Amino acid sequence: MTQRHAAIVGAGIAGLTSALALARKGFTVSIYEQAVELAEVGAGLQLSPNATRLLDRLGLVEKLTDKWHEPPSIDLVSGLSGRHVAQVPAGAKARKRWGAPYAVIHRADLQSVLHQAVLDHPSIELQLGVRIEGAGVEAVRRDIEARSGRLPDLVVGADGVWSRMRASAGGPAKAPFTGQIAWRMTLPRESIGSLFDPDRLSAFIAPQTHLVAYPLKSRGTVNLVAITHGAAMEANWSGNDAARHELSQAFSRWSSRLTGLFDRAEMNGRWPIHGLSGQYWGAGRLVLIGDAAHAMPPYAAQGAAMAIEDAYALASHVAGDDLDAGIAAFIAARRPRIDKVARRAAFNRFAYHARGPIRLGRDIVLALRKPDDLAGDFDWLYGDRSIE
């Protein structure tokens, strides 16, 4: 069989992982990224065991362990009172239960490791400052052929929530705004005091808002992500001017000990959260992965993990002789998985932001459950080994 060529549009986590996974299966790969450099964007992210397991199969975990932190637990805490609600074991127990680590890391550190692995791979080329366009799948393939001199066998749209490739494949050009805003901040570990253990992943939950905190090992800081209701704003990942008074107003009912952190934190910006109500996997030989296919709000902390799963699964399915059958099998395999994760994210949003009697009932139910039983609720997600 003639060696196949894949063209990937987008050099984020989804695109870089996809390139490594496809090259591992014998493809030659070209990555096209419209940015002129891979700049440091965002802050922290969570990598659950279903993602770190696949990064390990790609030979990257050894380089990542120096950069990430494995929190000993995931703690749910009331944002109104500071009272501990529940705990899910992680750390060594995550490795034992799910066979892979649960880690938190700066997004730029993960991208740096992926980027270097791509640069080191002889079957992958990365072109920056290139914008791929086309009204339809064949137009996209011809645009790539005009640039490279070769018609790609496969095009992977990994260009994120505002994907042009999704529109080229007949999907919606825009992902709707969810009405939620993510505020990203960092602050020195010593600023935490006795509020909470900065080595753990703490999720502070309250009506209409929640706050997640965890350490960024390579930076010596604690990452804070606050989710609030808000108005639509410019769609970009470079952040918007963060008005602290708006953040303080959204958290006005919270414990002042917690909201006092906002005044001491370095504000990295605020981002509108956009999502898709369905799944859009492309058309023909143009396949979408990650947020381009199924952007969802971050209430299950699975954005990066689903992108990594998509990338690895696509490469596994298209490695056979029949490329079109492989694409169809990939989509058929991923649809129910993404649906289930999206339902979990929706449930988490309801549970985190519950109010009144529902909030009280939630806290009582969680308090009565043992930590290991709570961990069992994630076996289907973190322990999945179906992707080869």
C-alpha cells in the first residue's frame, strides 16, 4: 500500500496529538497553522487518566512528569461556607484504580512537549502562518495540494471551537455562546495561606458560579478558574480585559476569605465559553476532531482529554486498507462516547450550581458516600481502555 498523507489544520493539542498518532501508524503528515508562532495561550488544564494513558502510548509521559502535578485528591467544597462536601481520591490511588495518572499542567507545557515531539519526528512537517480555506471538502484538499504539491488522502480539522474546517464540511460556522464566562487567574502558592491545600485540586461550588484551584508545578503558582454568567464578548483565546469588579459582583455571596484571593491574583483574562449542541464530524475525507467537532462547556474537565482521545482513535481506525471505512468506524465509535461525556458535563453544571433544597440534598448525598464509591462513578470515563 502506498504511504498515505494526512494534512492537519490546526496546531493545538488536538492537531499535534493527531500528527503524532497518525505518524505512528505510518502516515506522512503535514500540519498547517495560521498563527506565525505557537504562542503561550491559556493557563492550566486537567489531564485525566483516559488522556494520560494515551500520551503514555505516544511515548510522552516521561517528558511530562517533570512538568505536571498529580494531586492526591479532588475535593468538592462549598463556596459559600468553605465547608468540605466530598472527596474523590486521585494521586497514587488514581494510578492504581485507572492505570494512569490524573495530572494538572500548564497548557503551554503540554503543547511544548507535543510541539517538540512533532519537530523531532521525520514523518511530520509543521508549517506556521498558513491559512487553509475552501468552500467544501474538495476545495480544501485542492488548496492543500496547491501548497504542497500533493493531494492529501485525509484532512483533519483540528482548528478548535471557531473551526473554519467545520464550515467547509457543511457544519455551523459559529459555535453559540453558552452564557458562561471563564476567568483565569494565577497566584503564588504562599498567597493561599490556610484556605485550602494548594497541592490538591479543589472545586468550590455554589449557585450560578464555581471556582477550581490547582497547582501549576512548573510555574510555582496556583491556577484559578472561575466560571460565572456573563454577556457575550469577542471570541478569541488571547483573553479579554478582565474587570475585577464584575468578578467580585458575580461572587458577592461567597465566603470573603475565598473571594479575597481575586484581589491578590494575577488576572490572565476572561474567555467566553462557546459550545456546540451536537456533533459535527466532517464529510468525506475531511474529519473533525476535538472542539471543532464537539465543543462542550468545561464542567467535566474533558476538553483536552476528548481531543487526545479523538486524535488517537482516528489514527487507529484509519490505519487499515479501507480509509473511508476507517473514518466511518471512527465516527461510529466516538459518537456515543462524546454523548455520554456531554451528558456528564451537563449534570455537573446542574450539580455544581444547584440552589435551595436541591443544593442541600446534593450535599447530604455526597457527604454520605465514601470517597472510593465516588471514584467508582468515573470508572467508565477514566478507566476506558477501548481506544487502541
